[in-house]
Amino acid sequence: HTLQNIPETQVTTLENGLRVASEESHQPTCTVGVFIEAGSRYEDAKTNGAGFFVEHMAFKGTKKRPGSAFEKEVESLGAHLNGYTSREQTAFYIKAFSKDMPKVVELLSDLVQNCALEDSQIEKERGIILQELKETDSNLTDVTFDYLHATAYQGTALAHTVEGTTENIKKLTRADLASYVDIHFKAPRMVLAAAGGISHRELVDAAKQHFTGASFEYKAKGSVPDLPRCRFTGSEIRARDDALPLAHIALAVEGPGWADPDNVVLNVANAIIGRYDRTFGGGKVRVLGVQQGEPEAFSSVGKLKVKWLTVSPYLQNQSSRLAALAAEHKLCHSFEPFNTSYSDTGLFGFHFVSDPLSIDDMMFCAQGEWMRLCTSATESEVTRAKNYLRNAMVAQLDGTTRVCENIGSHLLHYGRRIPLEEWDARISAVDAKMVRDVCSKYIYDKCPAIAAVGPIEQLLDYNRIRSSMYWIRL
């Protein structure tokens, strides 16, 4: 019943198509954000990186508040300003005191409608972005996932990185950035979301006052951005570098788009696989002492009697079979499954970091776990995974910023906010047969996309990995 006590999400659509959504809670702070249907998937080879560049420029002054005046005004409210760009979404949000909500709405409207894009600031940010690109190259997890997109979605817009290429960042002009803003920052593509100690009516009033001027018409018929289908290609990218200490490997099959109900089942499957990091501990545990009735279970070491046993997964923090194997046999430094969704496709897979000589064993165990999910997932592990997933969903909504982000993303992805009560019902409906059927649909005998970086000599040939995507069964 607690899930039913969560305040409802109220949604109002303004005349120009802007959706205004909020969840009211009696808190002294609030987070207000603008979430826009724009990102690197809407760019082409020449403009890739424009959205990321615009995000940088957004905080560097508007026509009304030039230069650092915008950031100073946010600071004077004691507020936090942030933003991000992904492949299909761009967001700007401000966390502030609840009483300042109308002012925050006005600041956000200024930011998305009147971005100054001053030439001097563009050149300054160009240098900063180029530096950021260099730093990104040293984060091998990010590099691996960018390679995974590049190979899985080769020849399509989803292959682009969010940040763009160094070549593009050096070339992009003010006109390119202005054109990007003009095409994508349209009212029907935007959601104004808020969470915290605010009133929905006041939020709508502030939005009507400040966002009414947001453009909602396109000058030319052909200028409306559309999303061409991004096909998935089973393939691989290997960036071998034996000078690096650890190998990063990601393997994925094509998953469903955001709105597909199969996502819930796949998220349960990922909860069964679990995640692991060496800092978690686990593995074989030495227990000292004498236990009556089973002397044969002990071996003498000096004057001590020692019993070795593998502690139950729950006791060693490893409820996942794969984590227990990884801990016991030192298969990897870390692994995590992922289910990355886009509007009409997705990547469902796992990423692990391992020593050069453990790659083959780790890949064997991980693919074996996939096959087990397809053929013999059990009710007990599905029940545990469902409980884990429920807890994770509630934990995700901790604080006004996360709730605000959840509202904005849901409205862009699903066209509505899906309440926790509904998620709970969807998770409850999952059973072991559903897990086996849905995993078989997406994983079994499918061609995976693979990205591997570092000392990866031991990674088997693509065809060998492909042949572990099914079992030869009588």
C-alpha cells in the first residue's frame, strides 16, 4: 500500500505543445528541469558533437544575461545548475529552494530560448571540449561502450559518440550550433519537469509566463527531425594494446526499445546475473573450530583443526552464481550487465574488466550464464531478482533531482510517467518461464556485438564466441 501513497504526477500540456509535469512533496527544496528530445542520434557525420557543444554553451550566457551573469544569478540563489547530453536526450536542471521555483523556471526558459552563443565563448569552450575528449580517451569503460555502439550500430546515427569527433569540434561554427538549437529546442519536443516542495498550478503559471514564446513551428517541411531506423549488426571491434594492464570487454545482443514490456523481464534477468567488483570479497572462506559429528570434514594444520567450505552465496555477498565464480576463481576485476534502451532498439549485454589471461574463462562463464537463463532459470532465483529490482527502483527515486529526472525521461520515452505501483505489478507478473522465453528470444543463437580494448590476445575469434550463443542439445 505504500506505493499507492506516493504523490501522483500531474501533467499539463500548454498550447504550444510544451508538457509541464510535476510531483509535489513537502520539501524545502525542489529540482526543475527541461528535458529535450535531442541528442547525438539526431546528428549526422558532419554535425556530430553539436548537441554536446550546445550543452557547454548553454551555461555561458544568454542574450539577456551575457557571459558569466547567468551562472552568477544561479549562484546568488544558492542553487545548483547542471545538464547532460545523451544519444536521444538533452537535459538542463536546477536544484533550488522551493520558494525560488518561479525564478528557476524563468532562468531555464532563458537558457533554452535565448542562448547567446557568443563567438568568444565558443572558441573558449572549443578548447575545453577538446581537453575533455582527451580525458574521455583515458576512461576505458567509456571507450569500450563507444566502440560497442560504433560496431553494433555501424553505418547509422547511433554509432556516433555523444561528444563528437575531435575533427568536428575543431570545425563546428556558430551557425551550426544556432541551427541545432533552432531545429531541436521546440516546445513539443520539450518537457518541463519539477519535483519537491512546489505546487503544480504555480509551475504551470510560471511556464505559461516564460515558455509561451518557445517556438513550435518549423519553417520548412523537411526540417522536422525524424529518427531513421538504426539497424543492429552482429560484429566486433578489437583495439588491442598490450601496454595496458587490464582488458575491457563488452558483449551485447540487440535489445528492445524503451516502451517494450520485455524490458522488465530482461531487467529481472540482469538482476539474476548480478554484478561484481573485487572489493565485494567473497569466494572460499576458512572457518576455524571443531564441529561435533563430522570429524572427516576437517584436516589438521599444526594443532588447529581447519574446515574449508564454500559459504552460501548470501553469506558472502554474492547472490549471483557468476559473482561467486568470479570471486572464487579470480576471473575478473569487475563485471556488470546492462540493458541500454533507445526509442526503437537497445543493447542488452555485459561488460567485464579482467587480467589478460582470464579473458577466455570469464567469457566462457558469462556466456554459460546466458545459456542457463535461456534454458533453465529457476523460480527461486527469479523471486530473489524481482525483490532486488523492486528495491533498486525505489532507491532510484531518492531526492528531488532523481525524481525530476525520472519524470522528464518517462514523458519523453513513454509519453507518460509510469507509477511505481505499475512497475511493481509488471515485476510481480514475471516468472521463470517468462525469463527463459524472453532471454531465448533476444540471446539464444543471436549474433552479438563485441567491443574489446587492451591486452586482448586471449579473446577468442568472433566465430568461436558466436558458437557459444547456443547449446547443442539432444
